[in-house]
Amino acid sequence: MQDFTTPDLFDDHRDTVRTAEAGLNSYGGKDKFFGQAVTVTCPEDNSYAVEVLKQSGKGKVLVIDGFASKKHAFIGDIMATTAIENGWEGVIINGCCRDIEILKTMDIAVMALGVTPRSTLKRGFGDKNQTVNLLGTSISPNDWVYADVNGLIISESPLN
């Protein structure tokens, strides 16, 4: 399925998919990915995201809800390494990332709203399996997400 493009997926499934508005940028070494969404909320604290990335991510995409904050980075090269080691397909961040000069050399897809050098606080705050509201749409746990340089498509079922 790696030969898809999000414009083609949209054209083929326009009545059953959702799209995110413009605003996500690709920072990882991979520009195209898809999988089932696993969601975490991270209010200026990426503790839950760190724990989830330590689990198997085969066929899954981590969606981090940083509530569109531009104050902190919710992932950097260390977390991306953990994601690669555990087979995650990609990470989508409703917020920022950092270490982008390293992320672009890594075999992982990372999409975020922007970049900042400031890391989050580590206080154990957050939650899992919550719907994430991102750029005019929502991503719920187990939704299917498809992403490439054109943007993001969300579907309740896998697309062929």
C-alpha cells in the first residue's frame, strides 16, 4: 500500500474520509506512512507518549495531542529512536518537535505543526485513548491515518 498518495485516496474515498487542514510539516526521514491511530494527550508533558512508544507499534501511528502548543517539543531524536526500535509506522504531533536535523536522517515519519528546542516537562500528566482534535478534524483511537507530503487522510476503516 506504500504506493498511495493522499490526493488519490481522497478522490477515491471522498465521501467516507476526513482530511486535516494545511499545517502539518514532515520532519522525519520517511514522508509517507499509514496505520491505525494510537492517541495520547500531552499537556506540556510527553510522559505518556514516551511510555507508549516503548510498546510494539507495528502497523500503528502514534498521534500526540499537544493541544497545538508551540511552547514545547513533544518528540525529538531519542523518542524517535525508541519508535523505530519498536516498529512504529509514524508519529503525528498536534504541536512541535525538535532535533529536526537528526530526525530527517532517521527511518521514521514525523509530522508536526512546527519546531522548538524546548523539551516538555516530565510530570506524568496526560491520558491515553482520547480523540485528538487537529487542524479542523479529529482522530480517534483505531482510526486509520494515511499521510504523505500532501497531507493527512483519516478513515474509520482501512483503505485499499
